[in-house]
Amino acid sequence: MTATAGLWPPALALHQVSKVYPPRRAWWWPPKTLGEPVTAVNELSLEVPPGVVFGLLGPNGSGKTTTINLITGLARATAGRVEVAGLDVRRHRREVLARLGTVPQETALLDDLTARDNLTFHAGLYLPGVPRRERAARIDAQLELAGLTERQSSRVGTFSGGMKRRLAIARQMMHDPELLILDEPTLGVDPQQCLIIWAYIRELATDRGKTVLVTTNNLAEAEALCDQVAIIDHGRLVTIGTPRGLRLTHGTTVLSVQLRTAGGVPGPALEALRQVTGVTGVTSQAHPTLGGTYTLTVTARGGSPAAAIATAVNGHGDLLDLTVREARLDEAFIALTGAATRD
Amino acid sequence: MFSAGRDWLQAARASAVKDIRTALTERSTLVQSITLPVNYMIMMVLFVLAGAHDPVAVVMHDNGRYAQQFVAALARTRTCRLLIEDQAQARDQWRQGTLVAVITIPAGFDAAVSHGRPVQIPMAVNNLNEDLTHDAVWAARSAVTSFYAHVFPHQVSLVPAEHDQYPRDTGYVPFLALSVIVIALMVSGLLQAGTAAARDWEERTVKEQLLAPARPSAILAGQMAGAFAVSLPAAVAVVAAVVFVAGDHPAHLLMAAAVSLLTLATFVAAGTAAGTALKDRAAFVVLLRAIPVPLVFLSGLFGALGFQTAAVRDIASALPIHYAIVLEQFAFRGLRTGTAGLGADALIVTGFLVAFAALAALAHRLSRASAASPGA
């Protein structure tokens, strides 16, 4: 399965990429291998258009971090090709790295140094040829953007998880990368900080035109942040689309219809509901105290058929109430990847 | 071309500054990098002082001219610390076990010597430690020969005719002091560079470097420069102690400085390679404490390599520390203690520097894959 947005060159393209980790070799005599080869990524093809926030979702061990390592060139693909802005990662690694900003899960900040020192170190490695004064100006700008100007002289080890994340992102924005990769950007961060980080990431994409690739297990985060998401499992692409599209297609909308009938069990109403497009199930339950009142629970795929349902029950009783619980992305995720844990 | 060089220097500088600042905030490493070399220096000096100062009591029942000259001959052997005591004092100390030997000059010593009669010099020896015992016995025998050579030169027909290779004698402590400098340079360089390299892997901060568009050689060179700068004060402190406290002034000042810096750089490169390969500070420090010191003992520490057995010579020839000691001995005292020429020695140390730097680069390159392995 491949996602294509039609824009060329895509910010990121994976073509039939596989990564197989060979089994370890025993260092003692006689030589032998320990364990089995692990296929972390399996013929993955993906295209990310420029200027979007793209979510890479998947259970633990599904291949998200390996995919990032393949994009950054830290790992070499066993098969296939990875391109960033049309450049082959293997052949043009340094050019690719200059266009990438990567924030790993562990943030990789220097805890013993100040926020400013961290950015200065980064500037030395990532801003070749940029005069010192301009480097300092960029550091100031990023500290401002991350809301850390006041704390620039504090040791990073004293920062909260959210501040560290913001600093890590700011650090990677300093060299103005075309593609920003965030591996679990809000891991271990409280909800208040999450909102700040999400707003920051959205701003990068919408106001500054950056392409952002986010890996996450947090489906609320994916929904809040991403223009598009891909779900991978066992190293393979399972599906791709907008968060709304995925939850409507693979999630379940639940409608609760309260109906009062004159003639007891609302059999005709149930039958009419089953005929509505997208409805996957209907159940009824009599109200314990209000005679002739029933609660009909309707499950549906492909969006909310509330209007069609209201029409369907018309004439089979009095519609007292109709509530809709929208399909959720986590339901879609579980439907696509299964409920079994991967540990 | 110019721009590439400038960018390389910029990345190397950033890397060096980062490591220097980090090291300065990490008190334990900083303290260790100062104290460990100094500890080795103190340990070696104490070792030598302990060996050269065996307490030997001399009880004089005769204070005549010959008796005095015999005691002077004993003192000239320099292998023991002579304590002139009366019999009661010597007996007490002997019982307390604080003496290696008690030498008694018997009454009538002078008369017997002047009349050419045989004299027995009683010598009680504490044979708790065979090495110290041998020193005391050797001192007594040597004193007899020396005494006769000085007092009755016409009676001793067999005397060594000493022709010195060097214009001045070198004491054991000053000789060893130069080896101590090299040990300090080795420990200081290895410790600082190894812990800095391992720290980056342990704390995962290495990813920032692995994902940078800068050349890995620049980052690595910067790391080494940082470790070099941080370990320099400890090295300078030890050299200063040898020069100003022990009074061992270098004969060739520039060469002494160059050899010291080259030696430090060589061990900084070795530490970077080992730290990158191990990726664990605790493991590195254990290794540092376990391996180098035994190797130092095999590197011509106590004398010229030519004096050693063939096996020791072969082992020493494979170690950079041997060549560094040889170069320091020449730079400070003009001594030639190696088996190759000085130019060859300098080239070999430089070769080790290049080889260790190459190993560090290889370890760094191979480690890139491990940073991306599952669970990393």
C-alpha cells in the first residue's frame, strides 16, 4: 500500500523499504547465531507531501523508530530506497541530514549544560558557514519560540519534561530543516505541556511551512496534530489517511435513540434502522419505568447517519431523543492492529 | 576547500567546547582526573622511598677512627637508613619490629683492624621481607669492600675502575620521577577522554552528533581536543611537581614539553577509542584501573629496557608508554634508556597516536549501527 499526495518531490518517500536485523553472533567458540532475524520494517512504501503534519502510528515494536532510523541514515535499509526531498538517504546522507531535524524519544539533550549551551553546541554542528552573530540570533529566536528565554542560563537537568521537549524541538529547528521528525514528542509530558507542544508543532507546519513527521502511540495526539496518519504494524503499512477518515472508516459511531411506541416492542423501527446505509447493528432495551419507551442502540461505520436514522424511525413512534457518540481513532486503531499486546 | 576546512573547524570547536563544559560540571570526573595521576605519583615515590630507606640500627661499642669510617662506608651504599643507637635502644626497636637489621661494631674494632686481625661484625637480620633483608646484607658486604678500598687501598688489589657513561649520577627517585610523569599523562588522558566518550553513549546524547551533517572526523577531533584540554592541568601539575618539588629540571625544555604533549595526546586518543567502544563509564574506569599500571611496570619503568629480560623487552616494545618514558628520560636528563634511536621512538609514539585516533574513528563508525539497533 502506498500513499501518494501528488506533490513532487515529496518531503519524504519510502519505496519498498525493508530492514531485517540479523541474529546476533556468539563471540565464543564454536561460532553460532543467537536467536532469529528480526524484520523490523517490511516492504514499507510511503509518501509524505510537503507542509503537512504526518503521523506514523503503530503499537510498540511495530517499526516506527526503525523507520525513523532508516530516514536519518542511522540504520541502513536491507532493501528499498528512502528519499528526503528527492535525495537518496544512502547516497546523500550529509545533504539529507542538513535538511532534517530529528528529535529522538530520549531528547538527547546535554543535561549538565544550560539551554543556551545546548543550542550553541547544536549550532556548531548544524550551521556550517553561518557567522557567529547570526548563530547567536538564531539561538535567541528559538529560545523565544520555545518560551525558554527566561531560562536560557539554567541547567537543562533542572527542566521539566515539557520544557526539555520544547528545547529539543527548538534545537532541531535552528538549522531550518525541511522535514522535522519527532519520535514520541509528548512522551512523559503532562496534559498542559502537551497542549503547548501541539500548538508549537502545528505552528511549525501551518505558519512556517515545515513538514513534520510524528510517531506516537497517543491517538488523541495524532488526531489533534496530524493532517495525515499512517498506521504500521509488524513493519508493514496497514492503512493511511486523514485521522477523521480513518476513524469514520474503521471506528464505530454509536447512536442512542429514545423512542416511545404505542404498540409495545418496536420491531418495525428496528427493521427500518437495519436498512440504513452504514448501520452495522441495532439493539433495543425497554425503559424500566416509562412504559412503551425504548432505547435503541445503533452502531454504524462511515460516519454518523443521524439524519437517516431520524427519518427511518419516523412513523414507528415518537422520537424522544437522539444522541451520537462519534467514532474514535483508538477504535479504528484497535480494529486495524488487533487488541493483543506486542510484548 | 577553505569553507570546508572552516566548517570542519567550527564543528570540532563546538564539540571540544561542549566536552570541556560538560567535564567542568561533572565534579567526580574532574576530581578523579586530578587526583588519580597525583595518586600514582605519590604511590610510586613512596614505593621508592620505602625501598631505599630500610631502617638499620648501628650499635657502636667502638667509636674509633676505623669504626667511624666503616659506618661511613655503610652510609655510602644508600640502600638503608642508618640509625646510630645504643644497645638498649636497638633492642627495644628490634622487639617492636621496626628495624630491618642491627649491626654491631664490636669493642676493639679499631685495634683489630689496625693489627690486621679478623673481626666479626654481628648482624641481626629481620627476615620478614626477603627483599629488604637482601638490601641490608648487601649493604654490609658492600661496606666491607668499600671500607678497605678507602682505608687500606694498598691491601686491596682488586678494585673496580668506574667509568661513567653520563657526567652525573641519577638517583633512583629522579630516574623514576620521569616514568611517573608518563604514568600521570597516561592516566589523565585516558580517564578524561574515555569517560567523555562513554558519557555521550551512556546518556544517549551521541545521537545529536550522529545525526549532524558535520563530518564525524571533526566531531571526534573536537572530542579529543576537549579531553586534552581538560586533562592538561593534571599533567601540568605532575610535571611541575617533578620539576619544582623534586628539582628535576629538564635538560631540553622544548623537547620535554613536546614529548609530554605528544604522550598526553596519544593517551587521549586511546581513551576516546576505548570509551567509544565500551560506551559505559563504570566499565571504562574499571578497565583503566586494572590494565595500565601492570603494563607500566613492563615498560622500562625501573631501568633501561636493555637491562630487562627478552620477554619484558618484547612486551615493552609493543607499548607506547615505553617509548614515551625513553623520550622523557632523554628530554629531562639526556639519558638513553631505549633500544631504538630517539627519532624512531618519537615516530613510534606518533604512530600510536595516529593508530589510536583511527581506532576511535572506527569504533565511532561501527557504533552508529548500534545506536540504531533494536532497543537502542
